[in-house]
Amino acid sequence: MARAHDKGEKAAAALRGRTKRVPAGARRRLATSEARADFSNLVNELGERDTPGESLADNAIEIGPHRKGGAWLVPEVDARAAVEELEELRDELENITIGFLLQDRLADSNETVPAADVIRDLGFGELLDELPE
């Protein structure tokens, strides 16, 4: 079981290596006082976007004292795209981890493994309670 976890961690690292790099910060910066004075316009401007940028930082406005950051104002479309991408990556990583677990389980056994044991090992034991005997 530990080997599957280690392989899953390696798979996650490989995925991180393949993903595009996100810029270090937002491309636009405002001091807190500037953002406060123009907040309604900023919200309207960002709310009008209908397609997400390449990264979460592309359309973000960094706000902070003396333009040194502290918070980002991000268009909803970018935030939703980032959340969706994160969920997809988590699903992919889970599938890879399950694949490694099954691979290890089959390699460690010269005989057939009952499906119920595999389901339990994968952490879905509660599903077995719902199945007829």
C-alpha cells in the first residue's frame, strides 16, 4: 500500500512538471486606496469578462498597501476555470493512484484477488454494504 502512495506522489510531481507555469503575480497592481476609490468600476470591468485567461494571474488585479500586494481581485470566470481545472487534476491523480495500487496488488499476488478485497483496499468499503450478498 505504501508503494502505491509513493508512486502516486511521483505521478503528482510529474503532472506538476507538465503543467504550464503560472506567472509570479498579477499583471496589474493597485494601492489599497486606489482600489477602494475605484472598486465598483474594477468589479464591473472584471465581471464583464466572459473567457478565462491562460492562468489565474492573467486578469487578476493585485491590491495592497503601496502596490505591494496582499490580495488579488480575480474575475469570476477565471476563478471558476481554475477550480474546474483543479478538480480535473485531482480526479486524474486519483485515477493514476488507483492504477498504481491495482498494479501493486496484482504484482504481489500470484492468485486471484476477490473484488471485495480490492474495493475495500481502495477505500470504498461502504459500497460493499449496499450490495446484495
